Amino acid sequence: SDTWLQMPDYPGSAFVRLSGFAIGGNLYLGCGGNDSLNEFWQYNTLSETWTERTPIPVARFSAVGFSIGNTGYIGTGDAGLISKSTSDYSYNDFWAYNPGQDSWTEMVVLNSGSGRSGAIGFSIGQKGYIGTGTDYYTTWGMVNYYKDFWELDFSVGITDGPLSINNSGQLTVYPNPATGGYFNADIVLNGSVGLLSLISPNGVIVLEKQVECSSVVTIPVSHLPSGHYILRLNENGRMKAAAKITLQ
């Protein structure tokens, strides 16, 4: 009918710099604000109702958002004028949202150097794309504008170059590809204990194991389908390293 119809107002706290994506008949919207927020809401287009969902673990505004299949992604963005430190103005991380489980999973980071805010993001088919933006936002304006563009294939990580976490952990996997039903993970952390997670091509955690700070662990994978996986190493809830592993 080429007309606009007013829908129920967004019930969240933020009114600017929000991010979101659509899956099926639902809109997912959140983050934003004059300082960073982490709240997230679902809008059902059939019932025309809003429902609050699990907040994204790391608050931000001016992030990018898109969906691939039944998974939503929120990434990059600004840490906020109040919460950010002098060395952490903006983010280069990505988080995957599973609407069936109402849960977030940290993915690999965009390895383009520093974080960015105010970028553009979208998906085509099974891949996401992100580009432009700035490295941080201050009360005096933007600094260091970007015009680069990146393709993100979450089945194998960031396609333009190796995984880059820029943190204090180290993670090496072998043999890779894993052809004998197992692979080894060589782990180095500054702390005492870490959490190792194996993430499937569609973003689902299929294995988790607590590991010592400096150790080599053997991971059995004969029960898993072939494909490209991501092995993630966390310490105190933050990702320290990641590696691609191919199961054959």
C-alpha cells in the first residue's frame, strides 16, 4: 500500500547508535546509547510485541549487526565515553547470538589492527561483510577514518589473513587437518587455568574443556562431522587466542 504504519515503541534505554539484525519474523535490537549499553530486545512482527533477551556480554554503541541463517552477529563498536580506558576506545570483536538458546558466543576478532566504531556491516549468503568506520569516538569528534572492507566467513574465521586476537595467550593445533580422529592443542596462558572451546561451522560450541596455563591436551573429534572449526581459548571470561582446525 506504499504507506508507513507506526509499531509499538522500542522499550529499551537507548535511543541512538543501536545495532540489530533480523531472523525469521523477528527483529533483534540493542546496545547503543550516549554511553555504551548491553541490553538486547526481540520484536515479534506477528504479535507486535517486544521481549527482553539476554544482554550481549560486552556493552557498546555504534556496532555493526547482521544475520547469517539462524544466527545473528554483533561486532566492533565503541566502548563508551565513561567505560572505556585510554587504550580501549573501540572493539574489533564479534559475538554470535543463538535465538533458540537465547545465548551469546564470542567469535574471532576482525584482524584489521585496532577496533572501529560506526562501520557498515551486512551479509550476503553465508558470509558477512564489514568496512569503513573510525577507530574511536571522542567529545572532540572522530579520529582516523577507515575505508577498508573485509569479508567474514565464520565457518573458517576471518578470511583475509590468520586469526589475530592481540591478547596474551598462545594456541597451536596439530595435526591440522585432523585426520586420525583427534588433534593436539598446545596452550600458553599467563594465568593458571583457561577454558578451551571447539566451535562448529554454524557457531555452536560442541566441546569445552578446562586446561592448565602451559599444557598440551589431546582433543578427540572422531564423533564430529568433517568441516572447518574454530578452537577458542578463554581466560577469566575473555578470549585470549583462537585457531582454525579442519576435521577430516
